[in-house]
Amino acid sequence: MSICNDKHGKPSTSRQIFVHVRESETPMRDVRDLMLDILRQYQEADKMGFTLGVMDKSSSFTDAISWCAILGKLDHARDSLDKVSKEHLVKSVDYLDELATSFNEKVVMQIQQCRDKWMKRVLLWDLSVVVLLVLAIVGGIFWSGAGLNSDTFLQSIQQRPFFFGLIAVSGIGLVMGLHYVIRRVVVNNMAEKMEDKLPAGMSLQKALTRNARIQHSIFRPDPVGWNLRQRKRLQAITDKLAELREQLGTVLANYPDNKAA
């Protein structure tokens, strides 16, 4: 099996590439160490994507980069890098930088905007259902002959407390049940018509569907999975980039273009 693709034809994940690089026996220790540091940050980025629901465990941000040229140098125990390998090494850092810089805007905010739109549609349908139920209840009261006479209505409740209690519980259950049905119907309808604007390898539909699950409140302020831990993870990647840039500069200086690859 080639590390560039798994047996199902999918690009290898950051974890698979990391293990491959770590186990490679290459004289270019500085290149290997740099790649391991880069791939550790890609693994952290993958964890953010998985936690937010925009990716599954078979996907990876490493899909955006071609690793085969660099891996070929490590696998064949070469002692230098050619121009293509250098370009891909630079791109791996550049893409990570771009990802960290724009993650809030291009990923988190996109999910939040879809959540807000979904929430408003659900609440609008909920309001419509409640209004219809209220009208049905008022109609039932008039039909029973009680009208809007509070004394007569209270007397009816006192005479049949179990019956009216059962109606109240059933009404609440019906509203809650319809609410969750509406949540699912609205999110499915949005997912079918949604234009996915997330970076390659991610799915806005998956993230929105995750936010619509029954255990998550419709009023939560942030997308599901976007918490303090993930914010710190993103900041750690950003902080690490300066060190990676320095390591990259050293590695490129160690393998000048005029040296045979």
C-alpha cells in the first residue's frame, strides 16, 4: 500500500503519514524532524475538524498537500531535496498557516451562520405549531360549551382533573415531539440545498446535522464542538507556526538548489 493513498483509494490521513515519516530511516534527520513537527500540527487541526463535525476520522487537512515527492526522498534514503520536494515542503507550512489564520472565518463562522438560519426557521415553525394548538384548544373549549366563562371552565377542571391533566401533558408532549421532528425536517431540507463553502475535505452539511441532534440545545451560543479547548488548540497551532518557519528556513538552507538531488 502506498502511503499517498490507502487501500480504498482515499488520501492518507495526517496520522498515517506521521507514522510513516517517524519510521523512515533517512540520513536527512532535519527534514524528518521538520515533517514530524508539521504533521503534529496537522493532526491537531484534524482534531478540531472532527470535533466540529466538519470531518470524519477518514478525512484530513493533509489531503490538500502532495506529500509523495518528499516521502519518496525519505523512503529511498536520499541525502538531498530537489526543487519539487522543497516546494511541497513550503506548501505544507503555507497551507497550515492559511488554515490557522482563516479557521474562525472560513469554518467556525460558516457553521454558526448556518446554525442561526436553521434556528430561526425551526422557531418560526414552532411558533406556527403553538398558534395552531392554541386555536384548537380554544375551539375545543367553545365546542364543549364552556366558552370563555372562567368559572365554568374552572368548574369543569375541578370535576375532571385527571382528564384535563392528561390533555395538558399530551399537549406538552405533542409540542416537544413536533419540535424535534421540525428540527430534523428543516436541517435535512437545508442540507439538500446547501452550497458547501468550506475548504476541501470538510462538509458543512455534516456539521449542521451534528448541531441539529436532539441532545444539543437550539439556543447554544457556539457551534457544537467549538469550545475553550478547541480555541486553545487553534492558538497553539498559530504560535507553533513561527517556529516551523524558522525550521523550514534552516532546512532549505541546508539543501541548496545546486546540490544534486
